[in-house]
Amino acid sequence: MLYLTLIVATLFTSLVSGVLSMAGGMILMGIFGLFLSVPVAMVLHGIAQSFSNGSRVWLYRQHIRWGVLIPYSIGSLLVLITFVLVTLVPNKGLVFFLIGLFPFLTLIVPNQVHLNIEQPVTAFVCGLLVTTAQMLAGASGPVLDIFYVNSKLSRFEVLGTKAITQTLGHLIKLGYYGAFLGISTGQLPLWLMIAVIIAALGGNWLGKLVVDRLNDHLFRRIGRIAILLIGVAYIFNGLREWGLY
């Protein structure tokens, strides 16, 4: 039953990410965190999300703004170096609390701050913050979304550009927890790994069918409402893990 839950969760959340370009990874990390230890959840989540986002890179390859990748990558690699030096592993309460808190960051950014992922300095800062979020909470979609609020990108460009940067972030996370810390998913069967990957790819394929039927305004509105509701649930889960209620 546990394995079925993990597979279905991967399929559903990949569908959500494939439609909204957000929220899916956040939901999936929360589900993995409920049933697995944080390090193992990070590795399994990294595998699933690398394939999930990687498949969106291919699906929207013609719409990717490649100029974002270089400054973003520099910020991401600086974060990886920092984590390697301090060897930090978050606890489950922090993971849940951060996942829940991230969506509300879009509400507290002043209107005067016009963040645009297409600007190199902004892309560099985005790489720093988003990769830090991925390393601490496993997911970072809501943080990444802050940098797209004022962009003029279409929904296809958003999906493609987010996919390439998110794939990089999840590979870095996978390298840190899986290779550097030596965390293994050995207690989970190989067929489950394969099923999770297939579910991630299938969810993205289904998501693209839905995206083709949405307009840009509805695409952004649905995503913001859904992610705030999910955030509230995770904040309470984090507080419960800390014994605060």
C-alpha cells in the first residue's frame, strides 16, 4: 500500500506540475516526507522530479529562455558548495514548515520590487534562493514563482524555463544527498524507482494536454490559489512535527 501511494502521488503531482508549473513538487515532497526519512525522501524526490522536470524540458524545448541558465547555475553551484562545507540535513518539521511558508512569500514581496527572471542579476539571485529552498525543503516552486510574477513570458515559456532550472536544482540536490552524503534508497525496491519515473513522465504528458486548453490568465490564477491552500496545510504539519499543537 505504501508503494502504491508513492506511485500514485508521483503521477498526480507530476500532472499538477505539468499544468501549473508549480505545486506538484511541493506536494510530492510532503507526501514522501510523511512516509520516509528526510534524507531518503530527498533522494527519491530528486529522482522523481529530475525526470518530471526533465521531460518538460523536452516538451517545451522550443520555448526555453536559455539566457537565464548561466547566471542561475552560478547561484546554484555556490549553494551546493556551501552545503558541502557545512554538511546540513534538515529535520522533518523544518521541511514541512518551509514547504508551507514558501507560497506566502509572493504576498509579502513589495509591489515596488519588480523581479524578472530574464535579467541576469535576478536570475543569479533566483539560483541562490531557489536552490537553498530545494536543499532545505526538497521543493522550491513557490520561491521560484516570485521571479516570474513580473515577467512577460507566456505559459509555455514559463513551463520550459522553469523546467530547465528546476531540473538543475533537483540534480544538485540528488548529488548532495545521494552522492556526497551517501544516502541510499536501498530499502526501496528497484521496480518502485522505475514505476516512480514512469509515473512522473506520464503525469507530465497528461499535464501538457491540459495546458494546451488553458489561457495565460487562468494558468496563473489557478496556480496561485491552489498553492496558498496547500501551504496552510503544510505549515500546520510542520508545527505538529515540532509538537507546537
